[in-house]
Amino acid sequence: MQKEEKQKFFLQLGVIVTGILVFLIIWRFETIIGMVQTGLHILQPILIGAVLAYLLYPMVRWFRGVFEKYLPRIIRKENTVESVSNLLSIVIVFCMVSVCVYWLGRMVLPELVSNIIVAVNQVPRQLRTLVAYATEKLQANQASYERIYKYITQLQDMLQNWLQNNFLRQVNTLLTSVSTGIFGAISLFSNLIIGIIVALYALSSARTFKRQLKKLIYAVLPEQKVPMTIQVLRQSNAIFSGFISGKVIDGIIIGIFCFVFMQILEMPYTALISVIVGITNIIPFFGPYIGGVIGTILLLLVSPKDGLIFILFILVLQQVDGNIIGPAILGDSTGLTPFWVIFAILVGGGIFGVAGMILGVPTLGVIYYVVSLTINRKLEKKGIPMYIFGKPKEEKERRTVRLRLSALGRKLTTPKKKQDQDKS
């Protein structure tokens, strides 16, 4: 009785504490989000290193397994084999990644810079040509021309008023933003260098971290909670690694397809648009459309025909990606329906920007898995069969199978004479 009362007390205490925390989060939501963002900014080098180590660890583990298989023929000491295998694996993986980055940079970067320079030089001229063409067409229709001319006059008055009153203040804001951006780029580059160093140390200590985490789980949690916790951690790792690596590979493939298509048709800004399409494709759901819109706008300024062809190509490419390439690479890595994917993107993007849009989906996938696992365990304890919550088609198929098995069982248990009488 005392044990039940104690459990009830802790349950009530947990509900009260959770309610207070939820109230504080809602009441001071902006302050808490600001504190979280500040903490993430301070920890940026460590986070970069952790992400790099997390992405590269599967390759390191594969190479380490190969070395640990063959090195014992040369080296007898087990500890030495482990350390040498780990070191060689990390060196090989970082050399491979460095060569790939250098090769891609040497191929894509010069053309990318050239495309950006051409766009900066030509876009203003193309805009002037577009305005002149629109003016010429409007002058043919006098009523429309007078209406547009009236709007332009009002716009000029508003612009003059803005220049007289708010221009200097906006210039100061712009200069501050530019200087902040320059310092931010320098800070990001330095954080990237530190992050690479952190990733090296994290990869070299990966096995130690895993042992320490396992020891912590067994020491802190009750024995009956350990298997479920380890299962959740393994599934979380599978969701995050499968989703992130899959989206990166998917973005590279889509960028290559876009580059080849534009090269065949000799479209302008090939490298620039292909890189934009490939990078934005990493963002779930909305990313492909963002890249397609940016590429279409750039092409429409040069050639409306190329812009229309590019729109059709992007629509076809996204259908192929959504139905063939994406499922083949990602599979059902998160287990989320489209509604929850959009929900995760909007909430994650609204709080943490682009990073939230990318990581929001696997994060919600983990939460969804934990909730589903907990509910299934509760139903199992209550003895409620899972198939009654299945889809109507699945339930119909199960009912058909049960009927067939029942008929087969009756046939096997009925005496042969009785069967002959039934037939007659």
C-alpha cells in the first residue's frame, strides 16, 4: 500500500512540475528561445564538430572493421590493433572527404563564381530591357498606360519622401548589417576549423563515448527501463543518420541531374542554378520549390523560353525524386505522414531557421517513435490486440485469413464419413 501511495505521489508531483514548466515556457517563450539560440551560438564549434563526426562515423566504422579483420595477422596486441585501426580509418576518411571537396570545388567553384559575376553584371541590364519592353507594350494601350503612369508617379513621391526622411537611417542599418555579416563569415570560418579538430577528437574517442553512455544508462535507470532506452537510442540514431545522409545524397543527385540537363540545352547560369537546386533540395517538402523558383527567375531574365523549359523540368524532376529517387534512398526513415512533415518543417523553421527546417523532421520522427512505442507497450499490457487498430484493408485481409484457417480446421477435425455425407 505504501508503494502505491508513493508512486501516486510522484506521479502527481511530476504532473505539477510539468504544468509549471509548460506555463513558464509559454509565458517567457521568446526569452527562452533567445537563451537557447545564444547557447547554440556559443557552442557552434562543438556542434559543427559533432555533426561532422556523426556524418563521417559510419565510414570510419566500416574501415575500422576491415582493418581489425586483417591487422591481427601483423600486430599481436589487441589494444594496439584497435588504436591503429581507429587512426588509419580516420585518416583515410578525412583524406577521401578532402579530395572530394577539392575535386568538386575545382570543377564547380570557378564556373559558380563566373555565373555569379555574370548575373551581377547582366541582371540590371536585363531588368532595364524588361521595363522598356513593358513600357512599349503599355503605350499601345493608352488607358492602361495612364493608369500605370499614375501609380509610378505616386511611387516616385513615396520614394522621394523616403529618401528625405528614412534613407540615412536605413543606410546606417545596412552598413551595420554588412559589417555584422563580414564578422559572421569570419567567425563561421574559424568555427569550421575548430569544428574539424573537434570532429577528429570525437571520432577517435567514439568507442569510449559509447561505453560511457551505456554505463550511464545502466547506472541511472531502473533495470526494466534499460532495454527500451537502448532501443529508443538505436532507433533515434537510425532515423537521424538515415534522414540526414539520405537527404545529402539526394540533393547531390538532383543537383547533378539539373547540371547535366542545363548543360545539354546550353542554358545560362548552369553551375549557379544547379548548386542552388541541390542545396535547397536538402530542405524537405518546400526546398525543391524554393530552388526551382530562384532558378526560374534567373532564367526568365535572360530567356523566357529557357525559364518555361526549366519550370517543366523541375516539375518532372521533383516527381521523379519524390516517387523514385527519394524513396529508394530514404525509404520510410522517419515514419511520419506528410501532415507531420509539414508541421515539423514549419515549427522547426520558425524557431531555428533553415537548420530547424532540416532537423525538425527527424526530431519529430524520434518523438513519434517514442510515443508510438509507449502506446503499443500500454496496449500490450492491457491485452488489447494491435490488429483492431489496423487499416480497413488490413483488417479485411486478416478476417479472410482467419475464416480460411477456421474452415481448414473444421475440415481436418471432421470425420471422413461426415465429410462424405456432407458432399452427398
